[in-house]
Amino acid sequence: LLTLEATRRTTGWALPITAGFFLLYGLYGALIPGTFGHRGYRMDRIVGQNYLTLEGIFGTPLEVAATFIVLFTIYGAVLEYSGAGKFFIDWSFAALGKSGSGTGPGRTVTAAGFLLGTVSGSGVATTVTLGSLAWPMLKRAGYDRNVAGGLLSAAGIGALLSPPTLGAAAFIIAEYLEVSYLRVLIYATIPTALYYLSCLLMIEADSRRMKTRAVDIETPPLWELTAKFGYHFTSLFVIVILLAVGITPFMAVFLSIVAAFALSFLRPETRLTSLRALAAGAVLGLIVLVRDLITLNNAGRFANLGNLSVPELLNFFAPLLGRASFLGMMLTALISAGLVMRRRFQAPRADALDARAAGAAPAGVGTAGHTATAGGAESSRLLQALEAGGKGAISIASTTATAGVIVSIVTLTGLGQKLSGQIVDLANNNLFFTVLFAAVAVWILGLAVPVTASYIIAAVMIVPALERLGVEPAAAHMFIFYYAVLADVSPPTALAPFAAAALTGGNPFRTTMLAWKYCLPAFLVPFMFTLSRDGESILMIGSWTTIVWTFLTACLAIAALAIAFGGWFIRQAALPERVLAGAAGLALLLADPRADAVGFALLVAATVVHLLLGRAKGTPPQPVGAGAD
């Protein structure tokens, strides 16, 4: 009950109610006729399954959340409060916002969504942050409220697909597949690129059709912005490099937090706390590190260091550096808390003295009051980051714990195997229909519960059906994950589009449907890596030649589908070429040599028809940004 209540408070009613139905199914399964019935279990057996085994509340999802995801939520909060989120948006505006064409704002929002998504890992948070800064620009460029909302939410939802977190699911996927976290990031790389390519091309088509205008954006030059704040990229590279050389994911993420914290002091405006607190923490960390090194030296642990490779040396010293950094940051946080408390107690007294000296001036206007407030803000930034990370961790922990309750019932009653068998039988052992039914099932499940919980439940209920027909485990797990994300842009639970509509003043349902349209071509890609062995190359499995060829084919398929759904090629596309382009895109997604040949032929035909129809109408290619001022 406490787990369900914690989930209700952090994520709403949907997931606890779903878990409640599963508990009732476990209790009263004997009353259900047919395949899905079972003998029923007493409450003490269900409680024991959840509380005393590793297939319930304390199962793999919660273990992963407590070990890895908590660190990532803190890492994202540290980056956000050190100004990385704003820098990523400003950097995107500086890089693409001054392109001089009407499609520049759309490209800018897409790029900013990707960069910001790597920090937040939350579709709603990315949408809100991005929308608050980008909506005025989109409005000036001539974007409709609903189109702008769809664009913002599509760019924001990409945070759930983007490395390094995949919306907190990356570590859980790694545990279920029994592969390294780095391998999961590799699996997600090309699908993420295809997702943003889809958004970019779809938004490009709408921008051209609406004849949006170029907008002057007041940002520093790109080189100046990069020179001043480019260090925010460093911690992202630190994660990848440490993982590549064999450092454990736990230590890699923690050291990235340390790097992001230390780098925030390169600029006064991005400091997370005062220099005094930093100095005290650094001194303690240095003392601990030196003491540990002396202890190891006296124990003779350094005798064979010369025989170790670079990765082995890093693995040897990383725990020492991590321990010293942890204790140093703990002291820094304690000192920061003390400084904040002192300033908060001193501020009212200082304000009162200022008011008395100034002759009834309003509180907080005096010099001392202003100084106290500014200093308190600097010292409290680290505490705010830790608080935000902790709140995010509570949400993830409660979600994974409640998902564990559902998994326990599925395991205890055999529901997963029953459902998998029913899906395969319904599809008559046909792989295409099995994959299609699995996609629909995951999508419906995702309408009721958050993405992470949806993936966890589907992993035990639906993945076996795909594996039974020969789909590789990696492809099966990535497939259900992507369709769990698709549910997040589908009504009635499309939180990101609803948040975007609230920002832009658009219609929530219309905004949701536009966001769905922008994402849809990319969400056909999972069929590519489940229906054929060559398609698995999208997950970077197989030879490099096959990977490159399949990636290029997928890009062409996305472009063809963007023509079909977006209605724009060189100029406005008519129905014939849109139908041909759509058929070409679907054929290219099959990742089969014969299907590729058909897809190329259909795309050539669509191009020829488009050019002939354009010539017959006498319509030249229309420049971007030709709309009225």
C-alpha cells in the first residue's frame, strides 16, 4: 500500500490503479474462465512474492533504479542548475537560428530538443523548458499555435529516446539483456538519429508549406558561446570515454557528476556553490586521496602498476578518486547548507536594519538585504540541484517498485507466457502480424502507465512472443521500448503535447495529433529491426558494410515517409507522388534487397511524377521564407 501511495503521489492514479487490477487478478484468477484463468492465490502468498523474492518490489527494475538511475537524475540536475540546459538551447539558436530561411526556427528547436534531452531524460521537462524559450521565436516566425506545440513536444519526447539515459530505461534494458550499458547506448544511437531526422524533415515540410519567416535571434556568435560555455559538453564525453575504457557505469556516472560540478566553477555565473565551500571539500578530498594512496603503497599494491594497461590503471584509480570526490562533495554540500541557513537567518535582521536606516524602505531593497539574497542564491544552487535530483529519483523508484508488483503477478500466475502464446496464435505464427499485435499491445499499455513501467511490464509479457518467432532479444526489447515511448505522444495521456499546448495556447488534441505526425515515420523504424536480420543492423549489430547500407536505406525511407505524411517534396506534393513516396518508404523499411529495389523504383517514380506535375502546373520550386512579413 505504501508503494502504491508513493506512486500515486509522484506519477498520478493510472499506474497504481493498473497495479491494483493485477493484484485482483492474482487473488481471484480462479473466477476467470478460459486461458487466462488460474487457481488463485492467497494474499499472504502474493505479499511474500512481492516482498520476500527478487521477482517483486525488490526486483531488477528497483535495483537498477537505486544503483544507477538515481545517479543519472542527480547528474541531470547538476547540469541543469549549472546552466548546461540554457547553454544547449542558446548554442542551438546560435548554430541554426540565423540560417536566414523560414525553416531555421524549426531546425533550431529540433537540435535544442536533442541537446536538452541528453540532460533531462524527461519528455515533459524538456518540452516545458524548450517551449518557454522557443515559443516566442516560433510565434514571430509564423508558426500556428498547434503546429508549434506539436513541434515542441516532438522535440521534447526525443529525450526519452536519447542517450545517455533513454528516459531512465537504458540501465533496465541492459539488465534484462545482460549486456553492458555502453552496448545499450550503441543500440540506441542510430534509431535516435532517425527519430530526429524524422522530426527535422516533417517540420521542414510544414514550415515550407506554411511559408514561415526567418527570425532574427539575439544570441552571441557561435564561436564566442562555445569558447565561454563549451565546457558543458565535457561531462557528456566523460561518460562515453570512461565506459569505453571499461569503467563501471556506476563509477562513470558518478565521476561525470564530479566533472560537471567542478566545471561549473569555470564561470562565476554557473557556480553551484561558493568558492569557500568548494575549497573545503577539495581539501578534504585531497586528504582522503593521499591517505588512501599511502595505505595502498604500504600494502604493496603499487608493485605491479607498471604491468597494467591504461584501462586497467583507470579501473584501479577510479574507486580511489570516487571515494575522495564523494566525501569532498558531501562536505561541500554540508557547508553550502550551513551558508544558506546562516544567510536566511541573517537576511531578515539585515533587511530590518536597512529599512530603519533608509526610513521605511521596503524590506529587501537595502544593500545588506540584496547582498544576502544574492549570496544565498549562489550557495543554494547545489542544494537545489540535489533536491531536484532526489525528487526525480523518488518518481523513478516508486514507478519501478510498482512495476515490480505487476511483474510479480505476471510471474506468479504465468500471465506473460499465456499472453505471448495468445499473440502468436492470433497472428497464426506470422512474424509481421505478431510484431504488429505486439506494437498495439505495448501502445495500449503505455496509455495507462509511464514509459519505464510500460517497458518493464511488456518485457515480461510481450517480449517472449517476439523471441518465440526468432526475433533477437536486443531487437525485441528495443522494439517494445520505442512503442512504449510512442504512447507518450498519444491521447489521452500525452503529457508532453498537453504541456506544449498549455504553453502555446493551442488545442491539446490537435497539438497531440501533430506531435504524433512528426514522430510517426521514426516509429515505423522498429519494424525494420524486428522483421529481418539485415534490419538488426539499425542497432549496430553485424558487419559495418551492412550497418552503413541499412542506415542509409533507413534515412531514405524516413525521407520518403516525410514526403508522404508532410506533403512537400521540391514543392507542394500532390496525392499521386505522396502515395508513391509512402509505398517507397514502407518498402525500404523491410531491409530486404528485393524490397529495397522496389522502394528505390517507387521513389524514382514519385520524383518523376512530382517533376512532371510541377512542370504541367508551371509551379517553380518555392523558396523558403517567402511568406508575407
